[in-house]
Amino acid sequence: PPPPTPPPPPPHLPKFSYAYHFRQLSPDIQRVWCDFWRGESREALENLVLSLVENAGARNKSKEVQEHLNALSRFWRHEAVPLEKVRRFNQYPSYPVAQRDRDLIFLTYRSGNS
């Protein structure tokens, strides 16, 4: 049988954006990944690494998997954590941060810490 058809993208998705849908994630796993994307915790990445160590397919493609893990780690370190820091400084209440607000809260943070 053919594979199931993926769900259509959300109607509000901007051009050139991606939306991914994950099924059957427990609330605990959802929380851990939300904390990762928000720059609050690396626990999701640590759990992923431990899961991949046990996966034969991941071990067979270790170089490729490591590149992806490095990219996630760089994202967390250079994007998610700094954004969380400036969100806290500015008491910016919502997440994700709209691109139009992002520059402003970074500039406000830099001017307040100089």
C-alpha cells in the first residue's frame, strides 16, 4: 500500500517555512523538546544521543548522525540560549518570538547591558 499522505501545512505558515508533525509523543517528551527549542534545557538532546547509541541504524551512519547532532547543539548554543536570555531580560512573554520583535529585544538587551 502507498504511504499515508502527510497532513497539509497549516494555513498560516509563511512562505519558505517548514512545519513538522510528530505523532505519539508523550506530554513529558513534548515538554522536554519545548524546553530545548526555548533554550531552557539540553535534556532533549542528551536523551536523543542516548537513544541513538542504542540504534544500529544510527551507529551505521554515525558520521551523518553526528553532523545532525552538532547542528542541533550549535542551534541550541547560538540561537535558542541567547534568545531565551534576552526574552527573560526584556520580560518578553510569548514564544516563539516573532521575527519583527526579535531584533528589537536583542537591541534592548544590548543597550541595557552596555
